[in-house]
Amino acid sequence: SARQPDVIEKTFPLKMGGRLTLDLDTGGRIDIVGWAKEEIAVTAEIDGDDAEDVNVEFDETGRGLRIHSSCDYRWHCDADVRLTLKVPERCDVSIDSKGGSVDIEGVAGPFTGKTMGGSIELLRVKGKVDLETMGGSIDVVDCEADGKVQTMGGSVRIENVKGNLKGSTMGGSVTYN
């Protein structure tokens, strides 16, 4: 019988413009959507053979909320982590992930950080952007953004974006529409 994923659900207060810091030593899929509430609702789903060795910590700081995932097996952890977050529609988002896709929709940033691999998708975001993936495609659509997005491999698509946003890739195309 297949194991059910472990699910953690938590809610924290966060003022508009507060900071969300994601520090994922396990890597993981990140989905962030903005909403009108001054709170963050987090759902963390943890699956895989080593799921029970994954720790997810939530630290409330003066600036906002920090979420840190780690695994007792430092070198090879067979776990899939997925974070689904609803955040205030103005939120300072910082990401440091060992790998996994990043999707952000309907949030006014800034947005900074990197993932060691996986696609990045920004939809209807505003603000300064400095995001990087070590491998995977990047799509930025219907945004008002300044800054840069970069991938070590994969295509970059920047579509209907107002502002000075530069895309770069070591392998693949960059298209501006």
C-alpha cells in the first residue's frame, strides 16, 4: 500500500509587505499565490521513502516568517517536499532551495533567490526580481517587473512584461513578446 504523504498545515500573521524566507535544504516544489489577507497559509506535503526524516521548521521573526526544511540524511534524502503558500499580495519573498520548481502568482515583491534546478514561473507579479535556477525554463507573463531572471539551461520567455526585466540562459532561447 502506498504511503500517504505527511501534510503540515499552518497559518501565521504577516503584515502587507512583510518577508517570507524559504530555505529548503531538501529542495521542493514551491507554489506561492497572493491574497488579500494579512496572513500566510502554508501547506507542506512531504512524500518519499525518507519523508519521516524531513523536518520543516517555521520561525517567526521581526521581519516575517522563515520556513526551513532539512533532512536527517544529509547526503541523500529520498523525499519530495511541496510547499503551497497563500501570502499577502504585497510580500518580500526570498528563496534558497536545493532544487525544485518555483511558481509565484499575483504578488507584489521584491523577489530574490535561487533554486538548484527546476522551472520558474512568474504570473501577474510586480516589483524587483532577481531569481535564478541552475536548470529549467523560466516564464514571466503579465508582470510589471525590473531586474533579472537567469537559468543555466533552458528557455526564457518574457511575455507582456512592463519594466526593465532581463532574461539570460546558458543554453536555450530568450524571447520577449
